[in-house]
Amino acid sequence: MIPHPLLTPIRRLVLVGSLLALLLAPAAQAQSSAVMTLELDGFIDPNAARYVDRAINEAVEADAALLVIQLNTPGGLSTSAREIVSSILESPLPVAVFVTPRGAQAASAGMFVLAAAGVAAMSPGTNVGAASPIDATGQDVPETLAAKVLQDTQAFARSIADARGRDPAALEAAITEARSYSASEALDLGLTDVLADDLPDLLRQINGAFVPTAAGEIPLQITDAPIQPVDRTLLEHFLSVVASPNLAFILLTVGGIALLIELANPGLVIPGVTGAIALGLGFVGLGQLPVNWLGVALLLIALGLLFLEFQEPGAGIYGAGAGVTFIVAAILLAGGALRPVELDFPGAETLTVSVWVLVAMGAILAALTATLIIMAKTGKPAPYRSPFDSQSMIGNPAHVTRRLAPDGEVQMLGEYWHARLQSEDDSEVIEEGYAVEVTAVDGTTLMVRPADIDSMADHTGAAQPPSSA
């Protein structure tokens, strides 16, 4: 039995212990916060930058302990890489970038994403580096411009190194000398922090480490933390498909041709609907890419000239103009003179329209234009020849089916003819339903005059026409 004087201190200890348990409960809960992951596999483009930014925001809202970006990229757009770096540096929660699996790379623009991570990790058999600036066509930047770009890229690398406490020398060597490093070399040079076989190995090694964030250094408590992937949304998957420059260009060209067919043959419906959908998808795809909109405008002008060839076939002038305009548009879209330079890193050349796609689409447009010209030259309908002798038609009655003022249409002997009223009064007209008499035949045009009542007595529907309109 506990002596009575000791009961009060014991009760106080129990109360203090209970309060400590309540205070430590959130900490215990924090240890079980999820580790969220995303896979950045492929070229770094605007869609990838939006994906990373959304994943960071979702991880913050979910109060995750860590976000791991599993990276494998040959490079991409420098502008998109800067957006990803900015999202990582401004993140209030720890962000790790893990180059994995074995054989993966963080080349070019990917090197900056890796260096910006709070925890930079690589799997054995991976590599990082080769970040010399090139233009969007994959060629070296012109010498004058290269100096400016080189200085800007080096300054960007140094700013990342300062923010994450890394040695800038290795980063600058990857830029100025196009150096590339293996996983072990990157670890020795301080480009990375951890060498891990897989994700569980990475989480085990960095558990308890202090990770720099925009909110300061945060200790990782990820023992037995559940792993929760952040998948791309349906819209992001859709944009990643249509954002292919080759597919967007094909959709734009095919959609334009389909609309031309609908305009030339109103009422077909299917070409019109198909063309409208294809054009819409094409413009959505181009909107995700660094594109020369002058080239797109010239492409649409080429399609407009092709439409004029539909309307006036045979001349070939509009068709030739469409071909020349298409070639100029192709040069602007594929790279070359007048193309605004988007200074990117290796891998950006895949974000331009393939020359082979341009050739294929150009061949289709040329074949369509040639077909129109040939059809116009050889397919003109022969003048209509009636089975009735022209002399035998003179003096016969006809029935007005479209008002004569003075041209119109009449029906005679079961045939419809273009007719012209012969009258001394230029203001005279004959309305539909009245009878007329054929006075002459001029090719496929009947010359007529108002019918005499007595001579037309046996003609069904005959009547005396009004003398004037």
C-alpha cells in the first residue's frame, strides 16, 4: 500500500505524462506522413513543368513528409527547366530528385533539376551533365550569341549551387566543356548527396537528415512512411500526346484540308466536323510548344490558297502559290532563316517539326493541287446535246419554270432549258407558269417570246402573260 503523502506526487506525474503524450501525438503522426513520388520520364517541356508544380502543391496540401521526383531525361527546354528549378527552390517541404533506374540520365536541363533538389540522389549506372547550350534545332549557338547564353547559363548554375551548398565548378564544367559524370563521380564532386540502389534504399539512407527548403532546414522523419505516387491527370496525359510537334502539325494540315473539302462540297458534314476537331487539337498541341506562329500563319494561308484553287480549278496560280507558301512555312517551323531562336539544351531538337513530316504533308498538298488542275483540264463536261433537232423546236410551246427577266428557265418536251426573252420592251418579264413560244435556238439557250393565246390553246397551263413587270 502506497503511503498517503506520496499519492499527490504520483498523480501529478501521471497528469504530466498524459499531457506529454498528447503533445507528442502530432510528432508521432508526423512520422507517419506519406512520402509522395512522381516520375519525370522524358523531355522537359511546359507540360512537365506544370506537372512538377502541381505535385509539389498537392504534397504541401497533404502535409507530406517528402516529395521524391524520380528523374530520367535527355534534356529539354531551358525555360521549362527553370520553372521546375523555381518550383523546387520555393517549395516549403523537402524535395528529393532521384535519377533512377540504372541506365537513366539527368542530361542537360535535367542536371539543373537534380542540382536544385534538397536531396540529390542517383542510382549506380546513371549519369548527369552535358549541359552546353544549343538552339532549338540542336545546333551550336552562333558565336556572338553563345557568349551571352553561356554567361547566363553559368550564372544560373552558380545560383543553384549557392542555394544548395554545392560546388559550382563541376556544374560549370558541364556547361562550358559539356562534361558528363557517372553517379560515383557526381557524388565525389558534390553534385549529388546520396548513391542509392532504389527508392526504399534512398528513404532508409536519408531518414533523419536535415533537408533545406524555402522554410528552412527540416528533419526527415520517414520511418515506415507510406509511399503515395502522384499520377498525371487525364488532361496532362492528353496534352503530352497532342503536344508532339509532329502530331500537332499533321492535325493542323489534315484538319485544314478536310475543311476545304467541306467548303467546296457543302453538306458532306463528316469532313467539316473532322476538320474542325483536327484543327482544334492541332492548335491545342502547338499552344504547349515553343512554335513560330508566323510559320503557322503561313501554313493557314497556304491552305486558303488551296481553297481558291478549289473554287477556280485549272489556272494553277493559286495552287502554285499554296506550294511556295507551304515551303516557306516549313522552313520557319523546322528551323532556319527568320526562326526566332529559343535557346535550349540538348533534347530540344525533338520539340521541332520533323523534316520528313513536312515532306510528307507537302507531298499530299502537291498531289491534291495537281489532281485539281488535271481534273479541271481534262474533266470539263461536254455541252449538252438534245435528242431533238434545233430546227424542229422552233415554234413549239414551252412552260416558264423560272422567271424570264429577260433570262430564265423553261421546260419543253420534257427538258429544262436556259431561255432568254426576246421583246422590244426591255422591262417586260414573264412570270413562272406562263406559256412562251420558241423563236430560235442558240447553243443550249432557247430564244422565246410571249405565246399567242389562239396558237397555245391546246397547251396545258398556257396563259396570256402580263405585258410588263
